[in-house]
Amino acid sequence: MNITFNELRKIKDNLPAGSIRNIADRLNVTEDTVRNYFGGSHYKSGDCVGMHVEQGPDGGIVSLDDTTILDMAQSIINLHEHQTN
């Protein structure tokens, strides 16, 4: 899947507090691995993820090998929005 870097960061920024930990716990990975998925660089305590960035407008294009974390994040955001409306 391809998405702009800025769109990916916007999704991360819209996650409610505690969501990074929730995703990490559900997938049995470190929180830093989840942060790396969203463009972080916490490689001492988190793993690399299948994310490849090609420079360009809007932060560049990010190619994601696996959308599991993205899908979970979007689901959390949708649920949170539904609960607050």
C-alpha cells in the first residue's frame, strides 16, 4: 500500500492516548516498533518495519509491506470518533 508520509503521521497524531501501547500489546511488539512504523527512528529498542520512503511532495510516498498496524490505528481512530460524537 502507498500513502504519503504526512498522511501516515496525521493518522499517528490522531490516535488517542495509549493507542501505541495498545497496538504494541495486541501485536506482541515493542511500542518503539509501532512508532517506527509511523516514521520514528527508535531502532535501539524497536524493530525495523516494512516501510519504504521515496522522497517527494507531502513528505514523500511511503510504501507499506504490511498494513496491520495502519488498519488497527484507523480502527481505533474510527471507534474513538464514534464514541465522542
